[in-house]
Amino acid sequence: MAGSEAAWQAAEQGVPVVIHEMRPGVGTFAHRTGDLAEMVCSNSFRSDDHERNAVGLLHWEMRAANGLVMAMAEAHRLPAGGALAVDRDAFSAAVTARLAAHPLVRVEPGEITALPEDGHWIIATGPLTSGALAGAIRAETGAESLAFFDAIAPIVYAESVDMSVAWMQSRYDKGETVEEQTAYMNCPMTKDEYEAFIDALLAAEKTEFHEGETAGYFDGCLPIEVMAERGRETLRFGPMKPVGLTNAHTPQVKPYAVVQLRRDNRLGTLYNIVGFQTKMKYGAQAAVLRMIPGLRNARFARLGGIHRNTFLNSPTLLDDRMRLRSRPHIRFAGQVTGVEGYVESAAMGLLAGRMAAADMLGRDLPPPPAETAMGALITHITGGAEARTFQPMNVNFGLFPPIDAKAGRRGRKDRYKAYTDRAKEAFSQWLANQS
């Protein structure tokens, strides 16, 4: 995701780009194709509300900067209430096609196993950096292995969902059209069904880590069994919360818990189980998930799984132009820098691509102001965060400089609007200064 956006931005600035992609020659357990920008965890870019949501603001900034990822996401958008969800296969194929068609972009298959000695490079290896390259990075930085575990959610064939039990509705009927307001399948649970599900989830056989493995989890993408271990009600106040939903089959009965499924492709033949990242082994996983009413006869296009994500201690290793301090001809971008999420990763690719192009063209491009979403992220990862406790971070308003006291006395929604208004003005000026 980050590498694709970086290549696009640099090429659009007039700089020739070569993309080195190890897939499909060297695969991973999570990827299925050799396409660029393949989505492996979810098909959602999360909230598209650019007036009161930090990730929605990041969408806005990327669109304003001619972002390829946002353009292709919009072209392959699926109904998802207020979220920006896409047909993942069509999206990645479109990103690949646009880059392949660009006159200044060349894609070369093959694995890079060592840090390049010269030239201008951006390393945007994503969450599944190959072992050889990860080893080369560790050898250069002298850092201990920095990593966390991330998980992916199962995907279900829509035709196998029992719609006499499930119903279609977006939470709080969110969305401007009927299609958006009915974008999710909802599977209701009674208290007894929920308790039995939690018991089975806790007892299920799970993937074990290698001896000596110390990486933790990213809190924004916890496996469901880890959430359940934190308390039996945790899931019911998380991805299984029943609020904002009315069972179309029995409107007078309030569900105790609800499992939601979101459309995963344009045809509507595949749905992913929202927030159900898991580390259960495949056999146990299918059995436990089929305990969910509406999914008793579910067929899975893909079961969930867990994988290790490698990231840098960026506050100590990268400068504010995303360059490796020990080798300034190398920039890093994407999740490997310590941001979390598709959008955040692509946004760091956008900045790295523009900065690298400016460098090659004899210009210095400063990062966006800290008041912007991109600026808040790059400030956090290249010096704003405490290096000793650095962990991957999604974009959020807590990373932004506080707004003035007058705005701070407003209600939360108005306060968030003040953040986004200020950010849009600052980001627009940053873009204008490059023209």
C-alpha cells in the first residue's frame, strides 16, 4: 500500500520509479496474488467522515494530494455505511494497472535481501517484511527485533448465511442511501447463545508462538479470544455490541449481542466478519464461528489467522524526512515505520514519495504542519513519540497540537470539527507551497 502510493507520487512529480515486488515469486501466508496494494486484513479504510474523524481527515488530505490509493478506493467502493470499504481484489488490480500504465513507473519482480548501497530508495515492505531484508535492517540499525502480532478476520460466502436469522442494516441506519443503510449483515445472539460462544472461544485450540517470542498485540486489531480473556463482556461492548440495531425478524426483542458482516466484494458474494480477527486454529475456528446464529451452515472463503508485523523504532532511527539516519539515501514508509492501518501506511508512502522526488529534483520538502493528519503522524513517528515505549499508532486527534481554549470549550463534535477545519487549511497551504 505504502510502496504503491510512494511510487505514484514520485512519478507524478516527474521522477522515474522502479518498484521491486517480491510477490508472487516470494509469497507470504497472508497474500494470495502478486498484485500491488493487496489488502490482507480487512477491506475497509475505516471512517470517511472528514469533518469529525481523524482517519476521514487523512482520506481528505490524500485525495487533495492526488493520492492513488484513495482514487482507486473510491472507484471500487462498496456500501458500508459511513466507512470506506472496497472490493479488495478489484482495488488492488486497479492500483497495479494504474502504476503499470504510468510512463515513468517500471515494476521489477524479485526480492530485495540487503540494504542498497547507493541511489534513492524507499523501503515500504509492509507488515510482512521478508526474513532476509528484516535481518539486514536489524543489522544496520543495531536494534532488537521490534514487532507486534496482527490478525486477520474470516470471510464468509454470502449465500451460506441464513437470512431467516440474520438481517441487513447499518448501525444507526448510517448512510445516505438505502443501500448504505443496509450494508451489513447482522446475526443476533441471546444471552445464553453469547455465553456459550464465549465458553467455546476461550476453550478453542489456538496458534501458539515460538519459544522466546515476546511481541505483543496491536490494541486496534486484537484477536477476539484475547478480548474475551480480558472479560466475558468485552466483546459485547466491542465488535459484538448490539446498540443501534433492530432485529428485522423480531423488532420487539433486543439482541443481547450482534455479530456484523460487511460486504467484501462488489458482487456481494463475500462478507467479512467485522472485528473478528482471530488466532484460533482452523478446525476450531470453523466450529466456534458456526455457533453464531445465522452462520450455522457458513462456508468460509478464508479463515482468519495471525501474523507477525515488523516495525522500526522510528523516533531514534528516522529523521523528519523519513530518511534512515545512518543511510540518508534510504527512506522508510508504511507500517514498518510504526504507523498502523491501511490509510496511515499509504499516507506515509505519499509523503516518502513526494520527499524523495523533491530531493532528486534538488528541492527540500518539509513535512506537513503538525496540525494536519499527515503531519501529526510523521511528527509522532520521527520524534514526537517516546522512543523507549514506541508502539504502532493509528491516526487520532490525540496526536494533534491542542486547539485553542475557546474551541476546547465546545462539545466533542464541534471540537473535532475545529481540528479538521484547521488541518484542511494548513494542508492546503502546504500543497500550494509546492506548486
